[in-house]
Amino acid sequence: MTEIYVRAKIVNVNKGLKTKHMNDKIITALLAILIALGGWTLSRTFSLSQDMVLVKEKISQVEKQLDEAVWNTIPEPQKKKKKKKKKNKKKD
């Protein structure tokens, strides 16, 4: 008798669905991380912007105080007094 050996390939249909489902989960997780980082970056940028406004305001106050201090230390020019010339009258 002749024996015939047949190799049967078992195809798992669910395997393809599992990998697709896993890929979807990975993509969803990566998108969530990306959105979270974007939100953090935006909040940090806004915070830095507010800090810069405060720093600029403090700088303008210091400049104003410095200008006032400089102008207060400069002596004011004194007015020159006009001397009246005396006229000598000659007696004839």
C-alpha cells in the first residue's frame, strides 16, 4: 500500500484580527501621549509668557527709578545774577 502524507496548513483567522487590534491600541496610546505632551508644552509656554510680562514690568519700574535717581543727583544750574552797572556821573 502506498501511503500519502499531506501537510495541512492551519490558518488562524483570529491571529490577524488580534494583531490589528493590538496595532490600534498602540496607535491610540501614542496619540494620547502626543496630545498630553502637546498640552504640557502649551501650558508651559503660556506660563513662560506670563513670567516674561512680569519681568518686563519689573525692568520698566527699575528703569524709571534709575532715571529718577540720576535726575535727582544732577545739580540744577544756578541762575546767574545780573549785576547792575553803576554809572559814574562826572561833575562839571
